Amino acid sequence: MNYVITARFMDDKTIEFDCAEDENILAAALRQNLQLICQCKKAYCGSCKALCSDGDYEFGERINIQVLPSDEEEKGIVVTCDTFPRSDLVLDFSYTSDRLGEATVPEISAKVVGLERLSETVFRLELQAIDAETSIPTMFDFVPGQYVEIGIPGTDQVRAFSLANLPNEQGLMEFLIRLVPGGSFCGYLEREAAVGQIAKVRGPLGEFVCKAGCTKMEEDFRLHETGRVQAFVGGSTGLAPLVCMLRNLASHDYAGECHLFFGMQNRATMFYEKELAELAASMPNLTLHLALMEGSPDWQGAIGHSVGAFEAHFTGVEERPEVYLCGPPPMVAAAVASCARLGIPSDQVHQEEFVASGG
């Protein structure tokens, strides 16, 4: 049986297309040359989400709580690449129709140029974009906050990771990768990865991007150049896109007040302290709020959760900050709840769809 999918966009344009009951909504749209915004097509990036305002549907087996938190599911949010109609549907997309047709993402070759274990739970991987035929380094352009998909050499498996550094002429890319016990990428990093190996990189991807000082993209997620205080709240390797955004602000001499709240479990899992200190030194208006759940004699930061430090700092402060969140789903959910308690408007709270990609 075929059903009618009515796609509505923010500029009030409406497009209809057919979808079979055994066909996911995104596949049906692409089959009929409707290029909805999409990236991974595997239900882990969340870029193809829409709000179902009318009709019945079923999810496939790939959707999980990391890509679709329970509160979004209750509101009727669907991940179109793994959602199947059971009636005619009305879907509302959070972008204008002039952004249709953005489904093509380039794939490049990249050479492993650096490997370093930063803590018990985090690896730093450095790649360099190269010309596939000549192996000459080439620039890889992206917008701070975006991510790429990296293929595990010798396999057909890919994992998504945010970039931590800024675009550069040398094509260097820095990734902070959480080590998931038993995970395929974790196994690759610990046992097989070596400097000189060639990997396939697909991207850039994602819309959790930094607007301040950047004219390349006009996206929903951005830093508003209004003088508003900017707060970045991160956990685990969700730090990567946040530090990339902050590095971008530093490179443009951003003068606004900025705060980074970042926490880990204990001293053995904390990482990137030196790099964050260097970033703060280059940004006089950036304040670091580092926290550990378990303190130690040499720890001089806060004890507790980064979200707790965030809420404590802004309690009693009159100005409501622009907030950027990235980290494990429980951390992001706690931060969203904290923002609500603080009275921060929802349109000032932006979050990345974080999916742990060490597995």
C-alpha cells in the first residue's frame, strides 16, 4: 500500500510524494527526486528529522535513544531514514524549501599523521587530507562545529566524529575519540592504526555550526553577534565541536563574554587541559569551568557535574546566555532541564545530536 507524505517547510511551501508502507520516508523522497537534507542515511546523525503533525508510522530497528531522545519521540519527532508510514503523514521540516537538494557529500582520502592516547577513555587521532592520485596534502574546508565520517581501513565500517581544530591549508584534521570497550573503531585505534595509513573521509556534515566571524554558511545553529554571553557545556568527546567553535571565535578576536563548562568522571579520564588553557590564554573573555565528579588531591577545579557548574554560575545572573550543548544524551538532557530552570528561552539553547562513535 502507498501513502501520501505531505512535507511542509518553514517558508510555507508544501510538497507531496508517495511512500510505500515498506519504504522509509527519506528513501521515498529521494526516489522521487526530492532531495531532503540528509547525511548518514543510517539513523545515527539525526540530520533528516522532522515533526509528524498528523498520521501514523512505525520506526525501523536502527533508531535508538541516542539519535531520538524520548522527549522528542513523545513530541512526534521522526528520523525519516528509518520511519515507515502506516497512514498518510504530514511532516514539518525545520528549514526552508530553498535548502532542498543538499544531499551530496564529498569523499576524500586522508593519511594518519598522529595518534595519541590522552586519557583512560580518549584518543586523539590526526588525519591529513591528501589528493587521492598524488598523495599531496590538500586543504579540507569545513565550518567549525561540523563532523565527518571516517572509514575504518580495510573494512566497510564508518564512524562519525566532530573536528576539534580549525580548517587549515595543510588539510590537518584533529579528532577526540572516546574509547568504547569492544568497539570496532576502538579496536582499530588500539591495535591497528599506524602513521601513514590511508582512510576514507566523508564530509563535512552537520549543522551545529558557529556563525560568529564566519560568512560561509547561514545555518539554524549559530552564535549570534548580539553581545549576548555565550555558554558552552560539554562532556566526554562532545568537547570537540565546542572547542572548535571557541577556536574560531579566538581567530576572529571575538570580544564577547564566553564560558566553557566541561567535566569528566575523574583525574584518569580528564583530558585536553593543556589545550584548553592555551585557548583561554588566547581569549581574555573566555572563562574555563572544569569539573570532576570524583576529586583528587591535585585537582583545582570544581567537584561535581559540568551541568551543575553551569547552573550554579548563571543562577542569580540577570543576562540569559546563548547556550551550546554537546555530550552524552543524559548530560544534554540534564543541561536542557537546567536551562529551563534558569529561564533561558529555548531558541537560545542549541544542541548537537551526540552519538558515541567508538563502537
